[in-house]
Amino acid sequence: MGSEDALAAMKSKLANLESENSARMALLDKRREEALAEAKEKFDKQSKIQGGVIVRLQERNRKAKAAGGWATESTLSEKVEDDGDFGFEEDEAENERRAGYRTAEEQPVAFRPPAPPAPTPPPPAQAPVPEERPAGRHRRAAAARGDDDDFANTDWLAT
């Protein structure tokens, strides 16, 4: 073997190393692209979640400000408008119509206009009120004094 054979063997070995190196680089590029795609997918998913959280927090802050700054459970909770709507109202309206019931806005079947107001009778004449006689020991004493608020001479221990 001569130097030419050694040179050809070295070139062959170098070509093998270059092809192996390019295959490794291609594999690294492929893995990097996959990792970037996965990271982008996770980032997009997480950004959607964070966007929803931010919207909920902004809504919560708006409700707290609308409630005068009070961040309580009742002011921040979701208001349910139809919590008693079970779909029975349609049935009730049909049954009431069949039974002859009417709403408050509708005129009754036998509607009579209101009667004119009756004339008011004159007030009765004032009869003189007879003066009551004080009865009993305590009433006579109060009448004699003429002052109901004077309790100076009252025996508080008497029964």
C-alpha cells in the first residue's frame, strides 16, 4: 500500500465522518424543530388559559367596583336570572286560560264600571261628656290635689 491508498482510506474515513456528522446535525435540527413546535403549542394553550383568567379577574374587579369596593361572595358571584325557570309557565298559562282565569291587565268577563262615591253623611252633633266621679281613695286624693304628677305624699309601701 502506498501513500495513494492511505490517502484514499483517509478520504473515505473523512467522508464517513462528514456524513455521520451531517446525519447527527439533521437529527438535532429535527429534534429542535419538534421541541419548538411543542413549546409553541404549550405556550398557546397556556396563553388561552391565562387570557381567560385575566378576563375573569377583570370582571371580578369590575363587579367589586360596581358594589362600591366590597369584594364579597354575594357581590362577586354570578347572578342567575332564571333560577326558577323550569318550563312549567307555558303549561300554567294554558291551564289558567282553560279555567277562565285572566291576568290583572285583562278586563273580567262581567266587568262593571265602579259606582260613583256615596255622599258622606254629616258628622253627628257633639254630645256633652258627663264628668266622671272619682271613685276610690286614691282617685279622690288625686282629684283633690289637682296634680297627677305629685307623688310626694304617696305611701309606696301600702298595698
